Amino acid sequence: MVLRTSRLKRALGAVTAAALVAFVGACGSSNSSDTASGGNVTLEFAQWWGAELPSGEFDKIINDFTAQNPNIHIKLLSAPYASTKQQLITGAASKTLPDVVGLDGAWVNDFAKQGAIADMSKLMSDSSYDASQLASQVQVKGKTYMIPVVNFVYPLFVNKDLLAKAGVATVPATRTEFLDAAKKISATGGDVKGWALPLDTAVPNGIQNDVMSWLWASGGSMLKDGKPDLTSAQVKSTVNYVKSLNDAGVIAPGSLTMKEQDKVEKFTNGQVGMMIDSLAHINLIKKNKPDLKFEVAALPAEDGYTGKRGIPYASWGIGISNSTKHKAEAFKFVSYLMSKETNAKLSTIANGFPGNKNATPDFSNSDPMFKTAFDIYQQGYPANEFVGLPKSEDLMRTFDEQLQLVLTGKSTVDEALNKSQQSWSSVIE
């Protein structure tokens, strides 16, 4: 999937052959859970989270639920992200999903259309659940199919030494200030540039994280009534702004084939003064470059904008199989994970932000920048309009291809947006 914020540790995760076989077997064995004697229920929960959390920590959270609900047993099916994705895609097509599933927003639309995952709006209503406590919900045609449990956000990263060297006293808060800072950083000489823009079409998530983020930071939208709205004044302003950065020569070379990891490497090596990136890369950057002085900040907005700023995010989402015979018990488990106390605990050990907007992670043992980013997150709102769209990666790739034509002088902004609008309209019904 293209939402990569929550995947920082996926490359580090590994699973034994035995564990993977067990996971595959469990997912394919049944489309409903076993019911033990005495009315006890066993719910299978397939996800990649356990593979990314400190050993044993997720089990503690699950055991606490079982202690409170002794008639409901949770059977964890944990595997790395890529394995989980493949098995759930197969299970959705064959209607053999486990009872509860970890979800990536890119899968939701297809799973919902296949009838593989349950309408959680109804489950919330049936259980009189207070949905106002949720920071966000992922919907298809007005019905909720995924609840983000932990969010991983993409703020602005700035190299403090490069800003100081360039004579920039404060972190840019507006587009004009950002362009000015990027010009001054680029003028310091050498191979240093103000900003990095990864646009590799093989992995086109740069459109989501590094381009549309400028739109969302100013309260804009690429959709109108659920339909593409790429020719709007706000989207045009966003693309024109990215073009202005390119025309000013402040973007690191190699953008057209640059991937997210390349961007992070350039920032870590001091070759880029600013980037939009996953918060969870803080620890990675500090490990690889302990002496690098950097900080995180809100994404710059359009000049004069005073509203709340959207911040890109990806999530550990959760859904319920439409085939399970135990939807009520499954939603009880979901409610537990989304409770204020449990959600805060899970977010803390994951170095992410809660899906329950009343929950607060414990930052006492984490880098102070996580607290700074959490304040930014609370002052704004999580924004990622690609979540829940059909074929979201293809949509990004189409937009990416058109943007590349703009940046190489082979197309105008209007032409590129019109073509993207036509292409998207054929995908988003």
C-alpha cells in the first residue's frame, strides 16, 4: 500500500516459516471463529502490529481484554505487513477473512465492495457506541468500514543548522516563508537544497505525502461530494506552488526517480534542509546521525490561512469480517482497543497517536519531538483523502505522471489537472 507511515519497522520485521505457515493456515481455515464449550467465543485477529511492537507488549493488551471478558478469547495471527496484506486480500476475495482484521486504508474500498468487511456504522449504532470519541473513520458511501486505531503522521522536518547557516531565524509557517527559506538554504552552496520531493512512479506515495499535503495543510480538498475535484482553485494553487519550488531550483535533484527512503537519507546526510516525513523516522535519523540538529513543525499553509491544518497520516486500522458469526463480540473487542486508556497505551508503545481523540500517549520515555508533534496533531486534524478510495495507488500514479510532465515543461498545470481529473473520474464512481 501507499500509506507508509506506519511501516517504519516493517522492513525490520521477520517471521519464521513456521509462523507464516500457521498464519496462512489459520486465515484459510474458516470464515468464522470457533465456539468453545460453555458459550465461549474465539475470535481470530489478523494483523501486522504485533510484529512491529516490542516483544510481548501486544499480548499484554490482549490479555487485559480477556481478563475483562473471560468468555471471549482472542487468537492473534501476527505476521509482517506484506504477508498480512496478501493473506487478507486472498481472504477477502474468498470470504474467508478472520473475525477481526488489521486494515490499511488502501484496501478498504475493495474489501467493502466485495462484501468482505462489515458495516461498522451499524455495529456502533446497535451497541450505542459514542462515535464522537473517534479521531477519524474510513467510510465508503457513507458507511464506516474501518476505524483508525493508531495514527502515524507526517509533519515538516527542518535541519536547524542549515536554517541558521542560511540566515533563516524561524521555521517557515506559510508557503511564502517556506519558498524563501528553501531559496536561502539552496544558496548556501555545495549539493545542499531546500526541499526533497520523491516522485518515483513505482511507489507514488510522494503525491500523497509530499504534494497533496500542501493542499490539506490549508484546509483544502481534492474531492467534492466524494468525486474528484482536481481542477479546483485550491488544487491548482497547490500544483502551481510545487512548480514554483521546482522553477526556483530549490528541490533536490533526482526527484522523478526518488523514493521516500532516498528523501530521508538526503535529510539525514544534511543534503536537504526540509522535508515532509513520517514522525517515526525521528529515532532512525537520530540513530544514523546522532549529531544532526533538527526539529518538527506543522506543515506551512497558504498565506493568510487561519483555519485548522490537515496533517498527512497513515493508520493501523481495524475492521470486522462480514462473515463472522460473532460481530457483537468482535465489536466489543474493537471498542476495547478504542477505549481511552487502552488506546493511549497502544499508541505509546507504537510511537503513534491515538485514534481516540480523548486519549493521550505517555511521552515520558520518548523523544520530546513526539510531544511537539502530538501538539501539532491536536491543533489540526488527520488528513489523507486517498484512504478509502478505490485503486488509490493507481490514482497517485496517474497524478504523478502528469505532475512530472509539468515539472519537466512538457505540460501546463491546467492540462495536467484536466487529464488527471478525467482519469480519476473513470475510477471513482
